[in-house]
Amino acid sequence: GAGVSQSPSNKVTEKGKDVELRCDPISGHTALYWYRQSLGQGLEFLIYFQGNSAPDKSGLPSDRFSAERTGGSVSTLTIQRTQQEDSAVYLCASSSGLAVYNEQFFGPGTRLTVL
Amino acid sequence: AQKVTQAQTEISVVEKEDVTLDCVYETRDTTYYLFWYKQPPSGELVFLIRRNSFDEQNEISGRYSWNFQKSTSSFNFTITASQVVDSAVYFCALVAYRGATNKLIFGTGTLLAVQP
């Protein structure tokens, strides 16, 4: 079956440009997460969507970061006015249901390089 | 505060050796879940195991085994008779049962290199 997919797999951009990263979760999964993996910070939580509830944005590092999830499925993470410190691998994960113990399935990530 | 510590940054072993990856966690919650994920060179995180805070039974799955000890807040992972395919970064993670967000709190990972 199809897993979590992310696009693009690699993105190189210039400082100051906006970027959009896309995540397609596993069909039927109501929960969607964005994480960031960078050398200095490890794996850190960014944002969480669950069904039609308001997203938990507590992990977004600045107001340049935003995310939306349309129709309870595809999600887009947008970074405005990118900075070099935004360079990282952005990982998307999805899980079924509300339970805290539900396994999160991860996508392959988008490697963002800001020059 | 919740925290996961993986003190071993890198481990190198020769094939067929046993290796243990350490994980120590901190949480004030009484109900929580611990996870191990594997990140091979391809980059995709692969779920290995989940354990809840009320179940301290050790678990074995093939060459993999996990030792959960609440007394020392540790959830260690042992690979028996390691193989080259085990080479990856291994992450320990924690989720506390405190409501809305089931976000994973990750350790910094341990890079395991298994030499042939």
C-alpha cells in the first residue's frame, strides 16, 4: 500500500525566497505531523493536524512558518523569506485515530537547502 | 519537561557482535509511551517498537530485544548478532498522554555502523 509521500524530495532555494513543501498522508489517516531534522537540533516537532480540530502550531519556530491541511488530507508547509538556518530535512508523518499510542508513519522527507 | 537522552552518538561494531543502544527519558506524566525508530541511509524513519508506561515486560522480536526499566527511566535496545543491514541511525522517542497533541519527543539518535 501507499505510504506517506512528500514532494519535492530536494529543494534548493535562495535566502529570502518562499518555499512550499507538500505531504500526502496515508489514506484514511486523520492525524498529520510535520517534523524538522537538522544537524544542530535533531528531530523536532513543528505542527500537528487532527481531523477538523484546530492544529497544534506550538512547534513552529517563527511566524515565517505556516502549514495548512486541505480536505483533511494533503498538507502544505510554507516557509516565507527563507533563512540559512531553515536548511534541514522536513519530515511528514501520519497516524490513524486519536490515540497517543498510534504509530506514526513517516515519509521520506524533503531536504531543504537555503543558499 | 519531557526529554529523551541517547548518550551514544556513534557506535561501531563488527558483524555478529551484540550491541545495546541506550535511551534514558524524563517525564512527569504517569502515562506515556516509548518508541524506537530506525532511520537507514535512505532517510525514512521506520517504526520498530512501542511500549507503554504500565508494561515493563521485556520484548524480543527476532534479533531485536528491548529492556524497559521505569526505576532507571531507561528503554534500551539490543541487537543480537548484528548485521550490516542494521547500520542506521536509531532514535528513541517519547509521547506523554496529556491530551491534544501526540507529538514525539525524540532523542538525538545513535548512529550504528556494522562493519562486515
